[in-house]
Amino acid sequence: VRSMLFLLVWLLLLAAATRPQWLGDAQPVPSTGRRLLLAVDVSGSMASEDMAGGLSRLQVVQQVAGDFLRRRHGDRVGLILFGTRPYLQAPLTADLDTVRQFLDQAMVGVAGTQTAIGDAIGLAIKRLRDEKSQAGKHGRGETVLILLTDGSNTAGAMSPEQAAKLAAAAGLRIYTIGVGSSGDDIFGMTGSDLDEDTLRGIAQATGGEYFRATDASDFRHD
């Protein structure tokens, strides 16, 4: 009996040493059912420092998209970085702090110096199909792609027009954002390679919208 009592006291001392805390009942994470994919251009031209405050285009996108992520309560967000080729930096997740960290760490040229808009959309479509196959696990809801670029399609296996048609058929709504200063000189000529007509066409084909952003204030939409 004495040995059992000693063992019990020892176990109680060990438990006290771990300093257990009562945290309350588990609380469900709020979910809106919205799924957002950010496709961010990291091609060479995104290093251009033509935004307000002398910041590069990518720096402004990182700042404003980071603020956007902070307001996405209950949403699941994924991150695609693209240049000459696209790659999935973060799958759709409710861990928005991690997505924001990956966005902050993005560097110009990490995916090549050219711009594969069509292939970036193609990767988003693939992720959408993967999500639909897991709909029973995560629930149903609309998936939206927000594509930010400062150029025209110069690389990739798929054209933006083809990709837009596939996206529309898959139910992927795309909002396109053209980034960067207009670059107009004193003669009214522009040095920008931004293909606004194509970006408008992508948005229209999928039920989204096109926005032109020449400084940080133009990005600030919910």
C-alpha cells in the first residue's frame, strides 16, 4: 500500500510539473466556403520601380495582397507564382498567415523572367479540379482566381484565350489586375508591355472583372 501511495504522489508531482492549463472547449473555425487563388506574376519586369514611393511592382503587390489576406476571415486561399512557368507555392488553406509569409518571400525571377499567363490559369484549373474531387471533405463553394500581372503572355504551352475557355467551362471565375505605371512619356507613348485587351477578355469570358492598378490605392478592394 505504501509503495502504491508513493507512486501516486510521484505521478501527481509529475503532472503538476507539466503545468497543465484548461483552454476551454474547442471552437469551430468559421468558414465562408469561398476559395481564392492568387496568381502573382514574378517575371523580370515586376522588379520595375515605377510605383508610388519608389517601390517595385512586386513589392506593392506583396504589401496590398498581404493586407487583403488579413481580411479574408473564413476563406481558404492558395498562392500561385508564375513567370516563364507557374508553380503552386501554397495550396488552398485556411492558414492565411503561412500564405502571406510565402507571398512576402516571393522574389522576381524565381519562376523565370518571361510571363506564362495561360499556363498560370491552367494550373489554377487543375487545382480547382483537385478540390472538386475532395468536395465531400471541404464542402462546396465558388473558386475565384485573382491574377496579377504587368505584362503580356510571352511563354507557356497554353494561350490565355484557350485557358480562359477552359476556366469558364470549369466554373472558375477570374479577376485580372494589370499592374504598373502607364509609363507614358512626354509624347504620350507608353513603354508598358501590359496586354490589357487580353486581360479584359479573360475576365469577361469567365464572369470576372478587369482592374488597372498604377499605384497601391488602386488595389484596395475587398
